Amino acid sequence: MAKNTHRFCFGPWNISEGQDPYGPTTRPAQTFDWKLDQLKARGYDAMMFHDDDAIPDIDGKSWAVISKEAKALKKRLDDAGIAAEMVAPRLWFSPMTVDGAYTSNDPKCRRYAIDRSLRSIDIAKELGTDILVLWLAREGTYLRESKDGRKSVELLVQALDKMLAHDKKIRIAIEPKPNEPMDHAYIPTIGHAIALAHLTRDPKRVGALIESAHCILAGLDPADEIDFAMAFGKLWSLHLNDQNGLKFDQDKPFGSSNLRVAFNQVRAMERNGYGKNGEYICFDVHPFRTTKVDHWLAHLDNSRKTFLRLLEKVRSFDETKSKQLIADRDYQELDQMVIQHLLG
């Protein structure tokens, strides 16, 4: 195995109970404490949080209560030797965001979304992370005539500017996704996210989070997206998983469907030095709905094992021979060289 030079992370939602849009759960619910114990036992270093993972029933609590609970959570994490990797406002669950959050046609709903985001920034500060992740889940439309696309971009910039002004140290990582739950999203790719950053009051503090499955859903190669974001110095978090084509967001274990695509993601990370500035490798993976309780955490173990095995493959790849083949434009042999290398 390659030497582990990376730090690993997952979120409590990655130990899911098997519910999908077409059926109920297939496994019983587990407590947050149980999930936290599993994280450390499996060699993970940090946990991702939605704001209401950290503070349940957040909308019904005052800041005094939220702050007290956040401080208590920070102590639990410290005692377990676990860091908080990021906090993300879960804006797609609220009845206030049915028509979008920051781009809602209702100004009251837009204010709600911004206020909750500012609260999430304060929670992140309490938990010791400077990353606020924005999955702009409902920033789009089911009906294009219902919103003005340019105005929506302006509303997104206004919201980001308020967050950046609220805390001078927070970094905002936008997590693009081309579809689901919306028909079309306003910020579907990393290129859109980086372009949006440059319209804000402090572009240096607006970057990106890449998720493998989201890139595949956009018909893009995740390795190219990693290279693109890192060319701008904007890749601050990474959700590795897998996806079988242009379906719903599957969150399969890393390398499950596209082993060569997974290899190239690790290769892109390695050549760009991802992780050298403290960035985590996060696995946003779910157990298959058919998974028994006995095998509940295998998807997390397997994703980490696959990453480390591919890291070994990347580091043992004959780059000298590869460059020679590229210089000779012998891409047939390069193709076979990669296949043979992965086959071992």
C-alpha cells in the first residue's frame, strides 16, 4: 500500500438507512455518537457537517442555544481527536426554499436563506473550520420562464457578498451539480462556480468543492475538473464517489463503476499536490440500499482502501515511458499501458 499522506473525512449522512425516493428505509437509524465512534475507528480524521447535523432543529433555536450546543460538539470532537472539515447550510429541506434559496422570487425566503447561512458561518467558527460549503441545490428552475437567469446570478453574488462581509476569515466552497433536485441548476459546473467567485467582493475567499458524481452527471471527467480548479488555486474540498452514467445521484463507493476514471482523479490530485495545504479527502458515498446492517460501513472502508491502492498505482506508474509514448504520439500503446498497469 502507498504511504498514507492524506487525511480522510466523511459526513454522518454517509451512514444512511437506505431510504430512496421510491421506498422506505432498509436499516435502523443510528445515533450521532455511534457514527462519530465509527469514523475514528476506521482511520478517518474529520467529519463534514450540515448545519442541522451539528445543531438539530436549528431553525427553532436562539443563537445562545446554538452557540452552547456548538461549543459542546466541539469538545466532543476534540475528545475524539476528530476535526470538523466544513459546515454547509441545509437550505433544500426548508419550506422557505421551495422556489429556491438565494434566488427565490420571494424576498422573505431570500432573507431566510442568507440569515441561516450566516448562522452556519458562526457555527463553523465555533467548530474550528473556515470552510462553508454551498450546495446550491434549489438555485435553478423547473420552468425557465419563472426566473430571470441574469438576475439570479446577481442575487447569488449579493448573498455571497453578505457571507463574506459577515466573517473575514470564512472561505466559501461552492459545490456544483448540474441537476437534481432542479431540472437545471444555475451553477452546474466548477467553471461556473469559479466565474461566480470573480463577481464577488473577495474572489480569493470563494472557491470550489468537487464531487466525482456531479462531474459525471454533467458529462465531464472529474480529473479534468480537479485540474481546472487547482489551476486557479480554488479546490478546497473534494467528495470522491462514483456514478453509473447520467442517472440520479448515486453516491457509489469510490471506483465502483469507473476504476480508470478514479485512477485519473487520484493522479490529478497527486500531480497538483492536493492535500499539501491541509485539504481533506472526503468520501460522499452511501451504502447500497440492499446492504445488510452487518455490512453497513463497508462502503467507507472500501472507498478508502480503493483510494490508497490507486495512490500506489499512481506513484508506481512509469511516467518516463508515458512521456516517451506521448512524444511519439503512440496513444494506442499509452492506452494499453494504463490498462495493464491497472490490471496489475
